[in-house]
Amino acid sequence: MQGKDIFDLAPLEIHTRGTKANPTIIRSRDPVRYVGCTGVPGELHEVNWLVIDQTHEFDRCDQCGNVYKWSAYEPDENFPAVEKGGLHHH
């Protein structure tokens, strides 16, 4: 795992506003992901924290209207597949 950015904390580069037909895709290995929206195409409003949830059809910023959609990362040797309902830890 050395040299891998397993937390994926880099800012998203969004150049066009997401819509229901063409949402901004948010990849995650967990059933939810927290996203700080500042507006599209950038810094149109204060940070609005959203919870992007795999069980939602989409999530929308109530400040700028950008539409986000949860999507699973492809599983690899370091992370198992994410099933509906999330990962189970025992």
C-alpha cells in the first residue's frame, strides 16, 4: 500500500454542473461519502457539506443545485467489493 492514496482526499475538478441526466460522480468504498461543495464551476458559495449516499438516486447541493451520484470503486486486492448496505466489520 506504500505510495497509494487510499483515502482519495484530493479536491474534485468539476468544470460543469452535474444534472440528474449527467451527475457529478462521487466514487467511494463505503456506503456514504462526505463532500464539501463550494459551487460549480468553483467557489460560488461557502462550503456546503453533503452526504452522498449509495441508497439515494442522487444528492443535490441546495446552494448551487449541483447533482451528485454515488458510485463504487472497482474492488482491488486492498479493498473488497462494496455491497448494498455497506461493508460488514466483525
